[in-house]
Amino acid sequence: MTVVGLGPMGSKMAETFLGAGFDVAVWNRTASKTEPLVARGARHAASAADGDLLVISQIGYQAMYDSLGEARLDGKVLVNLSSGTPEELRAAARWVAGRGGTLITAGIMVPPPGIGQPGAYSFYSGPKDVLDRHAATLESLGGITYVGADEGLAMMYYQSLLLIFWSSLTSQMHAMAMLRTAGVSPLEFLPFVRETFTQLGGDGVMGFATILAEEFAAGTYPGELNSLDMQLAGIGHVVHALREAGVESTVPDALRRLFERAAAEGRGHEGLGTVIESIRKP
Ligand code: NDP
């Protein structure tokens, strides 16, 4: 196979394939980045389109167009693990098909050191029979989670999890910054953060992620025990607390305004989950 794109991710992918005993060719826009991999046994690819299986990891999909240029792709399989928008991925699949190739899209859920390690996995979308033919190779990078034929889906799953990742960790940053102003060390607070993340992902009365998914699936958001109105007042206090502490409050205030809109739309008596109905209609 040929690994196209040798940033931190692509380089580690090429290294992992080499370690698994595959015949690996490498290509990168800045050619000098191929050298460490060639020193470990990779071949120089003659071009980005040189190979039957192209494993691509670049900054975005424009880089793939720039790298492949006018090349024909007859019979080739391109597995692109770069970030983009779902629409970009769908358009890329049509572009590749127009040149005779097949595109499998993917979103890889680990940073470079995690590639090929236990627990690593990627979301894949596109034609399943083509993915299956290359599963034994791609499994070197981590588990294969196939999410459907629609080429945009792998990225939508990937981005959905990034959204949770970024917003959860940014909330932790706000919390740690506020507590620090009262002299609380982040490590003193850490056990409570860990416990909260564990509970959120669990089952039972504190398993809020499960409750939210079930409520959204059912389309009902019972709020007798903890209404959105109550939580809107609560998040208002949090925003004021952040301001009192003299730390940044823009993001929490944006959340507060979102809650406020859901309440203004007449659903303040429902539970927090009802906010998703406002998210669905910007
Ligand atoms: P970058 O996102 O910085 O991508 C670097 C690579 O893109 C280099 O090979 C660079 O070539 C190439 N590139 C950029 N522009 C062009 C262009 N116009 N034409 C050709 N090649 C181009 O590095 P990463 O390796 O960190 O990320 C790769 C992908 O993996 C990204 O889409 C990222 O979102 C995703 N990802 C990254 C993770 C991470 O932790 N790093 C984790 C999960 C996913 P050159 O060397 O010539 O500049």
C-alpha cells in the first residue's frame, strides 16, 4: 500500500504498517518527510497515485485533490482518514469514482501514539465489500467500525465525538480555572471530574448520557424532578460565579442562552433534554 501524507498521523500509520510486515510505499508533498520511513524499510512512491491501495492522511480533502492532480485512479482503492465535512467527503467519493477509483472515508479516533494500540479504532464509511477486502491491512491501525455506505457518515461520527470531547474538556477547563481562584488545585478537584464523567456514561439514575439518548429516541423529556427552568436559573448562577471569579464565561453563557431559548419556546417545564429540540432548529 502507499501512505499519502506524512504528518504526525500518516508517519505513524506508515511506521505501524511497516511494523506489521506490510510492503509500504510513502509519498508526501514535502518529500524530505519520507526519509525516516525509507530508512525503516519503506519505498519511495513515484507519485501520490502510485499504488493499488492509497491510505491518505492529510490536513484536509483539498490536499488529496492537490496531491493526485489529474491522475487516473482506475481500480484503485483510496482510504482517506483526513478530516473534512461530511459533504466534502461525499463530493470526494464522486470525484474518485469519476476517475475510476473507489473512496473509503474514515475518521480515526486516536492521536499518533495511539495508532495500532489496544483501544484504537476508526469509523469507516463507503462500500462495505471494498472495505472488507482491505480490513486485514487497516486493522493494523486499530479496530474497524463500519457505520454505513454514505461516505459522509464516518466523519459525522468522528465529529460528533470530537464535539463531546472538546465541550467536556473545555467545561473542565472553566471549572478548574474558577476553582483555582479560590486556591483549589486541579488535582484536588480531579476525582470529582472523573466520577462525573463515569456517571454520565453509565446506567441508572445518574447515567445522563443514556437517559438523554432514550429521551431523544422517545421524543419526550420529562421534567418533573428537574425542569429546564430550574437548570436555566442554575446555569445563570454558574455564569455569574465565573464572572465573579474573573474568568472567561463566553462559552457557558452561550449554553445559558441556548437553555433560555428552549425555555422561551415554551418548554421550560420539560427536562434538560428538551434543549435538543432547539439545537435541531437553529
Ligand atoms: P496535519 O493535519 O497537519 O496534516 C499534515 C499533512 O498534510 C502533511 O503531510 C502535509 O504535507 C499535508 N498537506 C497539507 N496541505 C497539503 C496540500 N495542499 N497538498 C498536499 N499535502 C498537504 O497533520 P496530522 O498528521 O496531525 O493530521 C492528519 C489528519 O488526521 C488531519 O485531517 C487530522 O484532522 C486527522 N487527525 C489528527 C489527529 C492528531 O492527533 N494529530 C487525531 C485524529 C485525526 P507537508 O508535509 O508537505 O506540509
